[in-house]
Amino acid sequence: MTKARDFADIAGAVSGGKIASTDVNVSFENINDTGTEGTKVAVGTTAQRGSTQGQFRYNTTSGKAEYYNGNQFLSVSSPPEVASVDVTEIDSQAGGNQTIVITGSNFDTSATALFLGSSGTNITPSTVTRNSATQITTVTARSSFLNAQEPYDIKVTNGSGLSGILAAQINVDTGVAWTTSAGSLGDFDSASSVSTTVAATDVDGDTISFSLISGSLPTGLSLNSSTGVISGTAPTVTSATTFNFTLRATANTKTADRAFSMQIIFGNYYGDGSDGALDTTP
């Protein structure tokens, strides 16, 4: 049928401002609506839906535009957008559950959340609470998060099937970081009282302990495993003596090693002692 014939049929089928479907059999392709106000589509309740694939309509029951894909009607809606999370570091060894608040927009009442591991291992929270269109609260066992899968993405999926992802947000068991520089902890006089401290931090806030894993401290000195203080009475030497050792900082299962040294010098009562050697010159 030609376009001219289509329009002729339409004109002849108009009655009372309406066209009866039984009076006309026409089709239109590549319609170009040049108006500015909008194109009117079919409007009706859920009960008034049709069943033809490709139908597009406005559903007054749901208040949403929808289309029929051949199997079901799907709503046309905006996808959720994930903007941020309030937790970006998780200590998997701490036990218990981790509450994570997800902030964004367009979260519908059926929204769900997932944490996507970098290698495809996903975590489903034990509970997901949609607080509002802009906030979701999840609760997940800390032990579910794996260091090997960091960083985790955040994915929110609405009831419509549309989803939004915020990439690379959550890290797991970030290592202990030394704050004391490697190398010499200083020079200390022979037979003198010594006290020096090594320190490290843990982003998870876990308690850090210190241990000697290789080498040896100067004789007479000991390491406080809780405070990192190395103290005691330095050994008596007759020439400068360097002690090399490696300490380990541990927080739960996370560890970091660092090499240090301490030099014990001979206390020169007659010279300046700069060479660490005994100077007997009066």
C-alpha cells in the first residue's frame, strides 16, 4: 500500500475524531515527529495491556512507560547510579560483620547490591536495606572479602534489571606500613643506657606487634613486642661495632619486614671518639 493510499484509508476511517482499528489496516515506518511537546503513546492500566511484541505504552498503574519484549512488559526507567561507599578498607581477619552504606541515586524499592571481586568472585551481602532512593545499607561477613580479589566494585541492580557499578572501591587487608626508615637507628655509647623506638601503622587500626626475625640486637638490649621500644644497657666495646638485624611488624595475618642497624661506639674519655677507637692520650 502506498503512503497516499494509507492516508486515504485513514481519512475515510475517521469517525468522531477516532479511527476504528477494524476500518483501517495501515503501517508507518521511520516516523519523524518534528514537534516539540512530545509524542502521545497509548495510556492504560496494567489490566489493559496488550500482548504484541514491540508494544510501547504508559502504564497508569505503575506510573512508568513500558514495552513488551514478547515475554513480559518491562518498565522504561533510569538506571541506578552509585556515587560512593562509606567503607573503602576491610579487615577480613577482624571477625563479625561489616556494615557498608552505599550512596547514589535512582535506587528503586527492589534494589539489590553486590560486591564484585577483581577476578569474578562476587559477594552477596547477608542483608540489603534500601533506605531511600539515594541510600542502601548492606551487612556482610568480613571473612567473605578476600585480599586476592581486591579492589571490589559496587553494583546496584534495580527491579527493572538496570544496574550501575562504581569500580575499584573496597580494598582488603592492606599491609602494615613501617613509619621508621630502614637503616641505622643511631650510634650509642659503649655501656650506656639505650632507648630507641621503631614504629609502624595499620590502616585497619589493628594492634601491631614487633619481633626480631634475623640478625641480633646489641648484647644487653631487648625489643618490646608491643611498643617497638629497643632498650637496655649497651655492651662494652673497645671499638665501634655494628649490629644488623631485621624486625617484623605484624597486624593479624599482615606482616611487613624491615632491616635496621645499631652501632655501639667506645666512649672516649680522652679524645673525641669520632673513630670509635680507644684513645689513651691523656
